[in-house]
Amino acid sequence: MTMLIDFALLFLVIIIAIAAVTLKDLLSATLLLGAYSFLMALIWVGMQSVDVAFMEASVGAGATTAFMIAALSRMTRWEKK
Amino acid sequence: MVEWLTAEISSKYNYWVSILLMLIGFYAIIAKDNLIKKIIGLSIFQTAIFLFYISLGVVRKGTAPIVSEEMILKGYAYVNPLPHVLILTAIVVAVATTAVALSLIIRLYEEYGTIEETEIIGAIKRKEADQDRPAF
């Protein structure tokens, strides 16, 4: 059962990483990166490393996303190509 | 041989996922032209390495490393806390790196009006060519 949850989370993480890299909308990519960090925190709770999960959920998913949105508000939202 | 290989691959699936995530992040760092996309790739690469490190410390049927003396005497296993401490520091460093990189990108955008790498390099080369031209 625990292994099943682990598999589902790892699969989702890979899908979200690919989506965050390939999207043309930088704001969506940033928000997907926040979701990615939060799923990583869940994986680390599954591996019993609760302190790292705490740190990742607050700093990785929270602060990084806030920084990136603040930076994107000063420049263009779309990736050219 | 084949059975041994499949068992080896399926029992260490965390490592394979971490390698896959590393490759996704590395692709974004090298192949993407947009600087924000490069930062996102860097973040994914770093997180993949954290996943690898945390997976090294896992003990089967271990609890979180918050234990009392009584629990040790009863023979409870707990996961290795040393990789956790290393990665706790690395997460903070990762956020600092991202913040510095974002501030540099904002400065580049103010200077050149774009965050595409090839356009910035082209603008720099044009500026240098203008300076080299003899003025008479």
C-alpha cells in the first residue's frame, strides 16, 4: 500500500517536471514548479524524513514560488520561440 | 541473470526516478533559450539530487529519527538522519541560488528588454561592433 502511494507520487513528479519544462507560459511553469516541490515534500514524508519535508514545503514550495512570481511580474510572461 | 536484473531495477526505483529527473533538469539547462526556464531546470536538477540523497538514508520499516531511549531498547529501527541534515542545508542554499539568479535576470531584462539568451548575446555583440567602429 505504501509502495503504491510511492509509485503514484513518483510518477506524478516526473509528469509535472516534464510539463514545467515544456510549457510556453512561464507563470504556469512556475506554479507547476511549486506543485512539484510540494509533491517532493510528500515523497519525503513517505521516506520518514519529516524535517526535510517541512523545509521543502515551506521554503521550496512557498518562498521560491513567491520569488519567481515577483520576478515574473517585472518581465514578460510568455516564452518566445 | 534477467531475473536478477529486473529485481535490481524494480527494488531501487527511487534511484531511477532521480536519474530521470536529473536528465529532465539538465535538458532544460542546456537546450532552453529562456533564462527563467533555465532556472526551473536548475531547481529540478537540485531536487533530483536531494531525492537521491534521502533515498540513501532510508531503512526498511524504520521510523522517523525522533526516538526515545525506550524505543531503542525495544529494538525499533529508525532512518539515517545524516543525509537529512545535509539536504536541509542544501535546500536553503538552493533557494539562495534561485534568488540571486532571478535578481540577475531582472537586471538583464532592464538592460536589454528580453530574457531570451540568444537575443541578449546578439545585443551584446552588436554593441561591441558599434564600439569598435572608428569614429571620424
